[in-house]
Amino acid sequence: MSLISCRDVCLSYENNTVIKNLSFNVEAGDYLCIVGENGSGKSTLVKAMLGLKETASGHLHFGEGIKKGEIGYLAQQTTAQKDFPASVYEVVISGCLADKRSLFYTKKQKALVKENMEKLDVFSLKSRCFRELSGGQQQRVLLARALCATKKLILLDEPVTGLDPVVTSELYSIIRSINRDYGITIVMVSHDLDAAIKNASHILHLSKNDYFYGTVENYLSSDIYSSFTGGDGNA
């Protein structure tokens, strides 16, 4: 069974249909980038995947026993999130909340937090206040938090917004490593078409009148890609 199965899904935003009759599958180990024009429903689709928005019609199912609380999520950063007054360690360990069965975190959960902080190279920052970190450091911390919430799937909504080119490249490399080295499925909304083509295994391109879903190779030869890039083959 597919990790995510989307069949003939319609989604609305502020009483307007933004996605109509959408179908695609995400298999375990995929790296799917969701791209397309502003207002085409990319973030709305992510909210539906998280169970934060109901589908107007159609079916959106998760396989392999994934529950809503077992999906790692990295949202678009807001000013309030950037100024969150908590320590780095507190932010990361909060990713274990869905699996918390008592007032206290277990030794196993604490070990997982340390492991994921070391993967993201933020363990040395554990006592720092989250809001004192740079944008790139904050995103690493939030990725470590997402890893604490899941062993299978991470959803990311524009994770590099506001980051400089060097930090952006580093974050893309980290996300690619999470996918390839740890086998975690990635679904990421992105406006960076070049990076999507470089890193993803599959592309879901949403537009107001149509959509494409398939491998990167097939996407590059599609009409929707040609139209989106002006027909010159460059993003």
C-alpha cells in the first residue's frame, strides 16, 4: 500500500475551489516536491495531509499504519515562531509529545532527541534560547523536532524562505540526507523549481487549471513544465 494515496480530491479555500480532481501516490522513500503558481493550493494540500483541513470530495488516505500525530511537520516560519521563548532542547523534545504517555519523557525519547540533535548538528545549542538562533539554525532545530515525531514521513512547507543562498544549500543537503540516508519520505512545498528538479524523485505541479504528477524526468518533458518556464527549458 502507498504511504499516501490521493484519489480525485477536491479542496476549497475561503469558499473557492483551489484543487479539483487531484490524484497521486507517494511511496515509502519518495522525495516529492509540490510546485506551481501562487494560489494553486499547495499549502492547502499540505494542511489536508496533516488532517487540518477536510477534503470537499475525494479520498486522502495514509498507509503503513501512519497516524496523523506520527507525521513530522516543518511549517512556514512566522514571526511568532521565530521569537518562541523556549530552549533549543525544549523545542526539539516537543516533537515527542504525540507519543508521550505520562507527565515525563522516557529515557528512550530523550535518547532519540539527542540522536536527532546530533544528526542536525544542533546538540551543542541545546541550552540556547530558540529565538536567539540564526534562521538556518532555527530550521535545523525544527527539523530535529520533526524527526522526533516520525520515522516515516516529513512534510515541509517552504522551509528555506528567508534564508541566504549558502544556508539554503546546506538545508537542502540536510533534507536530501534525511531522505536518502535514513529512508524518510519527504513531501515539500517549494517555489524553488531548480532545487526541486535537482533533489526530488517526483514532482507534483499544481496550476489553477491542471496538474502534473510523475517523476522528475517525465516532468521535464511535460507541457506544464514547458509552459511554466516559458518554453525555453529553464526554470
